[in-house]
Amino acid sequence: MAYKVTVTMVTATTKNDRVLYLYRGDEVGGDITPDSVEHLKSLGFIADDEAPVLTQVEQPEGDAPQPVVGGDVPKPAGNAGLDEWTAYARSQGATDEDLDGLSRNDVRDLYK
């Protein structure tokens, strides 16, 4: 099965013990170890080749930020609010489960 990178950048180990840097939209080649592929899939950093790359957050009034296909989400300022840090964390591959119950400072410290 083919996969592509869904976050800004990941590193993966090849079968020859080399480290590759892969960027958003890059295909994950067959030279990546199966353990690396499974690890990146479990983190949500790669997805099936047919899946859209989540790169922009649109925030309807009164709703939590939702990822949509589009441009990059810029890294927020350190004093930005929880919604901005949550949107950025989602653009980096975080799930609702990863972010549940975290404060703005918790999210900022994980994704700065």
C-alpha cells in the first residue's frame, strides 16, 4: 500500500539504516522499514496515498477548529490562545484524543 506524508516533515529509517527526511505530500518509499511505516501511521504522520493532506484549519463561529485541505497553518506566537495552538497541533498530526484535556501551555510545550 502506498502512503504519503500528512505533516510538515518526518524522519524515517531505511532498510540500510539511513535516516530520510520526508516532507508533506511526499510518498513513503519501499525502502522505509516496516517498523518506521507502522510508527508513522500510528502517529497519523502518514496516510493512504488517496487520503487528503490536512494542512489548513477553518474555524466556524462557535465550533472547535476543524482541519480542511488547503494552505499551511503557521506556528502561533507563544502567547497565542488555546484554539490557535490546537489548530497548529492538528496540522502537525495531533488528534482530538492527543489534545483532550490539555491546556494552552501543555499544547504549546508539546508543539513548539
